[in-house]
Amino acid sequence: MANPELAAGWLDRMSIGKYHLNLAGEYRVCAELLKRGIFATVTYGNMKGCDVVAVGTSRRAAIIEVKTSQSTRFVTGFYQKYKNIDQEHPTFWVLHSIRPNGNEFEDRFFILTHEELAQTQADWNHPGETLPYDECARRVAKGVDNVPAKTVEQHEDAWGKIVRWCSNAV
């Protein structure tokens, strides 16, 4: 008797729990960076300040925030967390989309600097307006920021940003 879980398309009906989804995203980001010659490791704990630390041959480190989603949008919580432009923040954000495709998963990665995500989030939150950083943060004090995948497509597979950052001497 065939196992129903192995039937064609079983992943299409499956949802990954939040804990496993987040860990899967962080490990996938590390794997992608390791393939590109950058040492990367997941940070652990419930009080961690970042998801991934990446270090290149120059010993320059990048702090990476990973947001993994099974939908077409990414919850960033950007302006709710980073209310001040001078606040300590990650160097890069990797938005990871993981979607079932038959009996496999399809991964997409969007790599943005913190400044690029700030602008993308501002453009999504306030279309057609040019606002200073603090006004963007003030206007979204309630709710949780998110961006659709379509707004970050120009950053897809832009791993070179992190590789260059980690490989260049300070």
C-alpha cells in the first residue's frame, strides 16, 4: 500500500510550522553563503540580536536578519523595530521565500542592505510620498510592516552584496 504522504503534490497541502520555517530559512542562508566562500553561522537563543553572522577572508563581519515566508509577502516589522535611523541594525536582510512545488520546495532569496529595505518599506507604506526616516517610523507605530515579494524582485539572488562586504577590508 502506498504512503499517502508520498503521493504527488503532497507538499502543496503542507505548511511548515513557524519555528521550523525560521530555522530552515536561517540554515538555507548560511548554506548559500558557504557555497560562495563566506563563513556563515546561525546564532542561537531567544535574546539573539541577529539571525546569521557572516565573515569573509578579510575578517569583516556582516550581521544578517533573515525573514522566511511561505506566502508572497514578508513580515519585516521594520519601522516598528528600527524607529531611529541611527539605531543599531543589521547590515543585510535576506528575505527567503519557500513555496511547495510538487514534491519539492522552491526557494527564492532577496538580498537587501538595511538602507535598501528602509526605502523599499517606506515606498510600500507611503506610495508616492517622499518622507524622512523618522516620519515613516512615526506613521506606522501600530501594525506590523510587511513587503510583497514583487517590491524586492530587483534584489533576487544578489548574494554579491554580502560577499563583497565580507571580502573587503574595512
